[in-house]
Amino acid sequence: MTIGEQRVRMNFNPSADTAVEDIKRRAADCIDWCHSRFEASTDAEVRRLYALAMTDFEAAAMWAVKAATAGK
């Protein structure tokens, strides 16, 4: 399991909602993309910016899942 999949809890989707799966997959991919560049950089500011981006992708996935499942 990738770091992105872990952070969005890819395996947690009790309703088996395809929208939730899609949201989490896209967010995990974005987190993984940022994480690979974070790891490759030695510049503290670049690493900080990628860390912020990863945190925001994680939060965005949470809000998108909430929106996609509202009223169900």
C-alpha cells in the first residue's frame, strides 16, 4: 500500500461506493506524486511545500467523500 493509499484510508469504504473509491484513488495518486518529489528534494522550502500539498490533498479527499455521501 502506498503512502497516499494509507493516508486516504483506501481500504475503508464500508458502503462500497464507487464515487468514494474514485475520490480516494485520485487523492492517493496526487499524494504519491507529491511524496516522490518530496523525497527527491533536499531543499527545505520545496519539501515544506510538498508536505503542505499532501496534507491538503488528504483533507480535500475527506471533504469530497463527505459531499459525495451526503444524504445517502
